[in-house]
Amino acid sequence: MSATMSTTVRLTMAQALVAHLAALRIELDDGSVLPYCAGVWAIYGHGNVAGLGEALAQHRARLPVLRAHNEQAMAHAAIAFGKANFRQRIMAVTTSIGPGATNLLTAAALAHVNRLPVLLLPGDVFASRAPDPVLQQVEDYGAGDISANDAFRPLVRYFDRITRPEQILDALPRALRVMIDPATCGPVCLALPQDVQTMAFDCPRAFLEPATLHLRRPAPDARELAAANELLTASRKPLVIAGGGVLYSRAGASLAAWATAHGVPVAETQAGKGSLAWNHPLNVGAIGVTGSPAANALAAEADLVIGVGTRLQDFSTGSHALFPQAQLLSINVQPFDAGKRGGTSLVADARVVLAALRPGSWRADERWTSRAHQLAAQWSARVTELTTATPPAGTLPYDAEVIGAVRDSAADSAGHDIVVCAAGTLPAELHKLWRSAHAGGYHMEYGYSCMGYEIAGGLGVKLARPECEVVVMVGDGSYLMLNSEIATSLMLGLKLIVVVLDNRGFGCIQRLQLASGSERHNNLLEDSVREGGRDVKVDFAAHAASLGAQAVKVANVAELKSAMQRARAATHTQVIVIDTTPWRTTDDGGAWWEVAIPEVSPRAEVRAARAQYETAKQRQRP
């Protein structure tokens, strides 16, 4: 009995889970040791308040508990925290069963697509089935062991349902290994039946004292490295496409040194923006559909495209029509991504590869490097021109002019702002025009392009980087979808600056609708009023003020810059609203993006769009 007492302790499953998370540490690259899980976002209900909630209350001094107003939003905040920490730390999320759990599904998909870690802990129905069906239970007529949480299975990297308390001893470490591994990193879900949360077992004390986690940095295979070096030495016009993997491996300095040594220009994806400082002479800007003219011109001429930490999403490749002439070298920790489009794979950590990829004295052709310098400088000057222009008299500003005012409102325009955005026109404009001086200064959720991520994501970023000014730029459509976390930011003392660009509806999709030949309907608010309805004028400043923020609507770009300066000096969340046009965008750059057009239509405009579509598809890489 004494031996048992010395090696185990009687705990509920929930208590063991929380104690393990509270004790878990990770050693970062700089040698510092920090809690791996920074806290748990929780909205309680009957499926988690008595079990997991009681355990969280016991340990909240070591594992902070944060309350939000919407389950999807708090999961977005947790995901943004992981992204802002370059996937090296996480937050957990717990909900009750039923709608609380299914509200996490969109966030789970978002984290899955973006390869971002989050620990999802939804409550589940009784494992005993004694009170079935309980409140909020989803019953399947053909399978007695299915609950709403089974919907997570295709949306997470690891799923487990804990039906016995001792199962947590294996399930939780497995889930953590998935998140800490750079090749498998993504969301995990442990479904927790509410009765099992409260069941006690003899928990080994060793489980409550977990070993410190360390980051893996996989080295390249010698044969793959040799093949990559051969490709490089044969290339005269190489182009790097830097993806999120550059940031997550903290390889920015290595990339800058490698590109400079070999004279190779670097373009950036949405996830990889900030890999190089915006003013690095070889940073040719954004790539692809939302890309700069400099990057896309070089992509169309390159003989070798080197993807570093990118999954080659269609916005980056122009639906695989942007550089079909180039050979492809894909450097990625995940073989699934490295093997795409028939390219040459180099499976390894980006920072490790850039130190090992040394093809003798090889350099890109001097004329190619010189042209990249020239195009980068021309584009930088054009960005200044676009973002400091005055809107034509009698017209509303567009996104570029708003971006410039936000940027230039800082005393140091190359300072430590972090801009957060997700969906609509703004990601295109920010990808081209925002100037990121440091890794992590540009925080875009564009893998899933999820409207509503912005404000909630800003909370997670502020938790991760409290020393930075976090500026959330959001359209009126996304704001109306999910704005409740403005109130959460006040409650938690997490100051955000939220800039709302009101173009009176879904302007981005309105332009896509017209470009596809369709008639105008159901996107701008004025086109969506039914008979008997009315065109609603939303007062976003009044709404934000009702949630506790200091809010103001400005009349023009000059007023926006002044309001931004006041917002920077404030101590709690600020919301600034400005009317913008849905019609103007930055024409410079861009690439074709495949949007399927109907083969048959009574509209001549659709038939014309279909003809252009068929012509463009001929350029796609097979």
C-alpha cells in the first residue's frame, strides 16, 4: 500500500488532464523554458462545468482560464495565439456538448488548413448511456456510439474519445506529440464524456511531472539534398517562394543570408509574408493572385521555383498557371506538401536546409539578380505612391489609402505593429501593400479565409505579443459576422485597435460576381433588400461603443490618421470606422485565379467570361 501511495495519486480524469497541462513546459530555441499551454479558453455548460470546470478552477493559478462570448471566436483566439508564437506554444479550448462543441468545427477546419496547433476539449454525452438522450445529444439511427463530436474527425490531426479515465494517460501525450511535431502540427480533439470527466483513477505521479518538450528540426536526406543542389547549379533564374514554414522554423535570418549569398530573389505567400524585411533588396513582394508585379513577373520567367515551407495553395501559384515553365523544388517538413505538383522534394526543416543547401560557388545569373533588385525598388516606390495618394474629390477612399494612413500613424512606420486580417478584399491589398519589418508583424488567416476570425484572432495575438500594438483591419461583413470579442477584449484587459472599413456589404464577392458575368445581386446591402424590407444603415461606432470600446467614425483618411494616433495613446480597445468604396482596388500585379464559369448561360456576359476562362486554363501546369 505504501508503494502504491508513493507512485500514484487518486484523481479524476479531468484533474489529471489539467494537472498535466499545467505542469508541461517547452524549451525554445533560445534556451528559455515556458509553459507549453498558456491557458484554457472556456465557455461552460452542463457537459464540462462540473468535471473539467472544477479541475480548471483548482489549477487556474498555474493554467489561466479565460472566458469568451462565442465558442468559435475563442477557438480563433487560441489558434491565433499559436500562430503568433510560431507554433511553439498552444492554448486549449473547452465547451459543453451540443452547440458549444459544434461551434468549434469552423475553427478546427481553419487550424487544419493552416497547420496550426490548438487543443480542443469539447464535452461529450455520457459514456454510460444511462440518461440517454441527454440535453443537446445528437442521436444517430444507425450507430449508437456516434455523437456530434464525431464531426471533428476529418477536421483535426488527431481525435480520441476518452471512455475510461485511465485512457488520458496515452491520449493526451499522443495529442501533444501531434501538435509539437512540425510535420503533423495542427488541431487535435479529445472528446470528453461528462461522466468520464468526473471518474477517479490511480494516476501515476509521473504523469503529473511531464518531461520538458523540445522542438524537432528534421535534417534533409543526403540524396534529396544532392538532387536539390544539382537543380540549383543548373539554374540561372531561380525564385524563392517563402511560405509560413520559414516563419515557423524561425528561418528568416537564414533565408536572408542564403538569398544574398546566391543572388536569389524572394517572393512571399500570405502565410510567409515577413520572412524578409519589406525593404530587403531581394524581397520582391507578394506572390500570386494577390501578388506584386515584381514577384509575378519574375515567376513567369523563372527556370526554377524554390518553395520553402509553402503548401502551394492556388492563390500562390495562380491556380498553377503562374510559373508552368519552371522546375519546382519544394522544401517542406511535411512530405505531403513537398511532393506536390511533381516537383523535386526536399523534406526537412527550412532553417536546417538553408544551412545545408550550399551548391559550391553557384550564384544566380547577375542580370537576373540585378533585375530583381530593380523590380523590388520600383515596387517599393509604387507602394508608397499607392498608400499615400489622396482619393479623388467626391469619392470614398479605398483600402490602399486606409492602409497607408494606419501605417503612417505610427511614429516609427517600421515599428512593432502587428496587423491582423482574414477575408475579403483586405487580404489582397494588405498582401501587396502592408510593410512588415519583422517576423510575425503580418498576421493573416488566408488558408481558410474565414470571415469573423479578425477580432477574435487579434485577441490571441495580443495575448502572445502584449508589447506590440495589435491593429485589426476588418470589413463590415466580417464585423457583422463575429464582433462579440470586442467585449471580451475589455473584460480581459487586452487592448486592440480595430479599424472597420465599411463598404456596405460583401464588396470583394460583388466584384468577383460581376467579373464572372453574373448580374449584380445579394452581395451589397442595397442589392439585398427584399420587398417590404429596408436598407439598414449600421452605425458600427455606436455598436462598438455599446460593447465597451471607445469608438469613432471618421470622415476621411486625414481624420483616420489622427484617430489612429489617439488610439495608440489609449489604454483599452479602440474602434475606428471609415466608409470605403467597394469598387476601387489596386490594379498593379495579380494573377489569374480559377473560378469555374458556367458552360451554358443566357447571359452574354457569362458566355464571354467562359471563353476567357477556357483560354486561361490552357496555361495551367498539368
